[in-house]
Amino acid sequence: MSSDIPEDNELSLPGVTLNAVTVVGRLVGDAEFFSTRSGRPKITFRIAIPRAPDLPRKKPASHDFYSVIAYGERFIPLLEHLVEGRQVVVSGWAQSRDVETPNGNRTVNEIGARAIIPVLDPAFLPSLDRLVAGVLEALSPEERQELRAAMENPEWQRPEAPWAERVEVLFGPNGSIHPEVRLAVERVLARMQPQEESGGN
């Protein structure tokens, strides 16, 4: 069976997107890595999405299950975070395909991902902020301002600067930064800015 589905499988009209979805769910198993026949990296996993209270109940569990497919090198660093039970936000497009099984054909509902954001437990966020603050306090106000400017780039990775080694712990082995860590850096920098502007460290 083939699952080499185009990355941009959607129809569009000027100013209108006809196939765009954003869902929040939890992984029911660890994500898996594959390569397509053309050698393109592919990550797949299944998520359970709770049904809204105003929708019909479903037995035995009020969840809908979808397979998620993500193509490209940029998703590989997320593999270590896409584990069973992790909550994620997935943005992309909906699609379905027929699959041959020993019991006959069946239809598989999937989400093709353009963005995947692993979500941390909110109770952990204050601890994450304290960790990030401890790292950023090692920088001078001028260096933190350089960091703010660098982070305006959405594709920002480990900075090439003399002070980069002092923030090394915030980055993964390939130089990327986890979305939740990036948000924590932005929160901490925002809290530090008024003190810096008033002349404190």
C-alpha cells in the first residue's frame, strides 16, 4: 500500500482555504519514523481527540482517532517529544484514503501536518520559566537585547554569538529550540525588560 501523499493536498480559491484543520489531541502511541520511496523523511502517529460536549457521545470512549502524517526534515527533531500520552496541537489538512486489509478495504482518516506543537503540562511551566530565567541571567542586558532581536526570526536556531555557549542548554543537538522553550524564553525576556530599561541587571 502507498502512503506517499503530497504535502500540500488541498484545494484553494483566492482568499479562501477549503481544507485546513487544527486539532488538539493526545498520542496513543510513540511516533514512528519512515522514509518514502523517494527518500523523503516521514513521521506518523495516531492521536485521540475528545469529542466536544455538544456532539453525540461515542461508546466505549468519546474520542475520535486520527492518523497524523508529517513530511520533511524539519519534523525529525520532534520525534523525541512525540511519545504516548503527549498532548499536541496539529495544524494541517484533512484527507482519507482506502487501505487494503485481510478483511477487505477500509477507509483511513488522516491529518497531513504542516505544524506540530507538543504541549507541556501547564503545571510544569513555572518550573520551566525558572530554569530559563537562570540561564538568561548569565547574559548581560545588551546580550539579552541581541537575543530578543535574533528571536524575531521565526526560523531562529542556536545563535552564532560570543555568548551562545551560555544559553546552549536551551537548544537541542541540532541547534533547534523546542516551541515551549522558545515561549518560555519570550516570557522571561519580557519580564526582564522593564528592569533593564530602568537601569537594573
